[in-house]
Amino acid sequence: MTNSPAPVLRFEVSDRVAVLTLNRPESLNALNRELSSAIADAFRRVRDDDEIRVAVLIGEGRAFCAGADLKERASGSSQMSAGPGSFLAPSNTVDVGKPIIAALNGFCLAGGLELALRCDMRFGAESAQFGLTEITHGFFPGGGGPQRMMRQLPHAIALDLLLTGDKVDAQTALGMGLVSRIFPDDELLPKTMEVAKQIASYAPLAVQALREVAYAAPDLPLDQALRFGSSLRWIIAQTEDSKEGPRAFSEKRQANYRGE
């Protein structure tokens, strides 16, 4: 009897948090076609399942993700780094609409860092290394890395990382704002899960609306951003969860948010 091959991505749900584990450790979780497709499917599942409120993305083994599978690319069988068939290509972006936290262990390079930049929050392990290294291999990041990095980091720092392809350690990444928290390697997932479960315990519609306001705000004039925020806040005020929160506080009990 032959054993079935291990899935390239494990999908587990606990306390309304989905844990997505990239599972190609022998290849440092490099993104080939199979894994790319599995990530896209998993993101759609998170988006469409109302029982899932937050997702955590992590890599098995010594890496979060070392980037595109260069062996597959060299064979001519993949356009992973830049082509329209890539999961990372802007045309294939799956807007989950819910918070995704990247728990970044080991190597987080090239397409792996581009994947992390798509997440809402990024936590790093103490041993993690980060870099958009594509320029050192004769091409440049095609999965939105330059665009997102220029929006998320100071101009000079972003261009330094992009044009040199240099790697930085976790402490440097924290100072740049590339990650917001650093944990010891063996505490990365437990600590990340604590934060994920904290967010998952809140009213999900309010969390999703707040996330939407936060992403829209930088691209709108301030007066329009404020009006947009006021509109969504009025909508959320009509939900049952917005009434449950104050009621639970006054009754000195844990709120039971149902996404209604």
C-alpha cells in the first residue's frame, strides 16, 4: 500500500482562525504551480467561509518561502515569477476581505516576501531573513513586491532593498517596519495565534469594515476618507453585533459576536 503524497499546503481551522501552512520544506516552500494554485484556493476558502474570521500563513521547515521555484522556471514549464499564470500576478490577486497574518520563519525571499507583503500583518521569527532578491537572478519582482513595498516602507529604504536585492535580518526588518513584531523561533506560531484569536473574537463585520477603511484611506483625500469611514461606521452601527458589544459590557460578560 502506497502512502498518499503530503499536500503542498495544509489547511487547518481552530477557534475561527485558519492556519495555512506552505508544505514543500524540501524546496524551502518555493512557489511552483501546484503550491501557487493551492494558495489561491485556500485564500478563496477563507474569503467564502463565514466561520473563518482570520487566517495565519506560515511555512513548514526552515523557510516561510524562498520565492519562485527556479528549477521549474529554468525548465521552461513555469511563468511563476512574472507571468499572468502566477498566483502572485496582480491580475490573479484574491481579495480575502479578512485579516491575514504572515508568520515569517526562516527565509522569506523574492516571491515569498511578495506573498508576505500581500498579508495585512507580518510577524517575524528571530532567525528570519528577508529580501526581494529577484534582481540578482536577472529579472525583477513581478508579483506586486515593488509596488507594495514603495507604499509600505519609506522611499529610500524600499529602493535600497529593491535595487540591491540584499537580505536583511529580523531586527533590521523590524526597524524598517517590514514586520511589526519579532518572536523567538519556537514561539512564532503560538504568539501569532494569540493575536489571530484575539482579532477573531471581535465582531467580524466591524473588523472587515475597519480593514476596508484602513486600505482605502491613503488613496483618498482626507475629507473623502473621513466620509467613507463615517458611512461604513453607520452601516456597522445597524448590525446586531454593534448592540451586543455594549450590552455584554454592561452585563459584565463575554460578548457573543455572530457576524450579524
